[in-house]
Amino acid sequence: MATDRIILGIDPGTIVMGYGIIHIKNNKIEVLSIGVIKLDKLDDHALRLKKIFERTIGIIEEYKPDELAIEAPFFGKNVQSMLKLGRAQGVAIAAALSKNVPITEYSPKKIKMSITGNGNASKEQVAAMLQQTIGFKSDEKLLDATDALGAAVCHYYQNKVGAGTKKNYTGWKAFLSDNPKREV
């Protein structure tokens, strides 16, 4: 694993999508950018997905990440919300794969455990721990961005130690061969 690399983290969502970009150099983490993409003004779900795709492509073209770490959808009671979240994640993954950026999915619990030591930590606890460990100023309005930053930092930690279960895909063929039931 290269010691100088850029990792894009994404916390997918159809109302607010967070992103965080870190630069690893000599095993030190530097935050390049964090932010949110607000999609609540778009009424059409398909237009939200298009915006996610376009903004993800734009972020990739601007920062040229070596890898993408994305939060995997969690299981909830509202099937419609889960379906929409899965679509948002899929569109962000498709954007990365279209630019040949390898992706790795992490469960929300894995990210929280990696950052705080508690798989049930709140967004605020994740933000506070990231503030302490990598020294950046967080903003309560950017909790989705700090979750995304958490995904990127979790990815760095997992690969730095060489531990953890992860799924890397370098293209659609690799993704579909591991996930044959997800092909339509």
C-alpha cells in the first residue's frame, strides 16, 4: 500500500450526501476537504441520483483520489428509505468505478468502531474523535461530512494495519462476480 495517497470517503444519502478527502503522506493524515451535497431542493429522486453522480465525478476529477471508502447501507425498518439509500450508494460507486477508482465498503458500525472504539457511537462522537485525532475544526452542520471523513480515516486505519474485512472492486466485472444476485 502506497504511503502517499488520497482517499475519498462518502456517506451516501438522497437528502444530504457527505464527503471527506484525506491525503496520507508519511503515515500522517491531512484533511484536504470536507463537505456536503444538499439534495433536498430536488423533488425528483432520479434528479437527486443524477446530481450525486455528477458531483461525485466532479470531486474525483478535482482531487484525483487513489481510493474510495463508502459507508454501506444499514438495515432499517423503512424499506423505501433503504432502497433510496442503496441507490445513492450505487450511483456514487458507479461514478468512482467509471473513473477507475477502487472502492471499499465499510459498515457504519465498522467505521464508528475504527474511529471511536464504539460501534454504536453517535455522529457527534465520531466528529469529536476525528477532531482530536487528526486535528480539524468540525461544524455541527457538517455531521454527514464528518461521517464521510470517518469512512476515509477508517479505510486508512484498516489498510495501515492490514487488518479487517474489506471488499475492493476495480470494475463492474469484479463487483458482479462477488455479488451475482445484485445483477438485474
